[in-house]
Amino acid sequence: MKKVTGLLLAVVLLLTGCGGQGGGGAAPSQPDTLSSQFSCVADIHYNEMDIKANVVSPSPGLYTIEVLEPASLKGLKVEWTGQQIQLGYLGLSVGIDPATLPDSLFGSILIDVFNKTAAKDGMSIEAGENELILRGKTDAGDFTVSMDRQTGALKQVSVPSAGLEAQFSEFTKGG
């Protein structure tokens, strides 16, 4: 009778999740941060250039990057629709086929990282105390994405082989 009672107690604990709490066990899951609407401010260091920009994704796969700094590029706005890129500056706007742009542009690299991360395409995940580190690969090279472990907020993107480092602030998710 004691064996049956002990077995039933063990089954109840497993079914209710008691005893399974703690630091070990299941691998961390990747937040859906980049597969939904979001906006943020990006401080980007790309090769020898420092750029500050607003980044907005109104829906998965659609992105707008508007340059705030340096002053010489302020107001430059690039919209990725997946099928076309719309480039705007000083009231002028032109549509560009994405296939005609080099993959080495900072915006193209950043968007590729966002898309790979949102698709969870070949990603590995490490859990730190306060952040998740996601690792993957694009045509531009290996990358890491850092997200807040609790909120899923985007914190940093790094693509060392392309000379791209981006820090994110004022991250908001949703519409």
C-alpha cells in the first residue's frame, strides 16, 4: 500500500508541476519579440560610422529605419516591404528592387538578422541571469542577438564579420 501511495504522490507532483521548479531542466525558449510589431531606437556602429535611427516593424517582415544622426543623413528613411525597398530623403522617394542592393549595407544586415531571429531559423539560445543570447548565421556572417530575459526586449545585435554592432533602447512591443 505504501508503494502505491508513493507512486500516486509522484504522479500527482509531476502532473501539477510541483517539484519541477528551479534552475535546471528545460532549455530557455526564444521570445516572439521580432515576429510581432515593435519599435525602438538603435545606436549602430557600422565599420567607421555611428548612426542613430528609429526602427519600426509594423508587422512581421516589414521594417522602417529612419536615420536621426549623423546630421548629414538625418531624415533618410528606408522601408523594407519584403518585395521592394522604398528609399526616401528630403521629400523624394524611390522604389528599389532589394536584389540590386549589396548585402553589405547596414540596414540589409540588420533586417536579415531580424528576419532570421523572427523565423527562429537555425538559432541557438543561451540563458544568462538577465538576458537571452541568441546565435545564428546570415550571409553577412555569424551574429548574436541579446534580449531581456523577462520582457523579450531587444538589447543588442552583433555581426562582427560585417563590422556591425547595434544597441537598442526605448523598445516597445505591439501596436
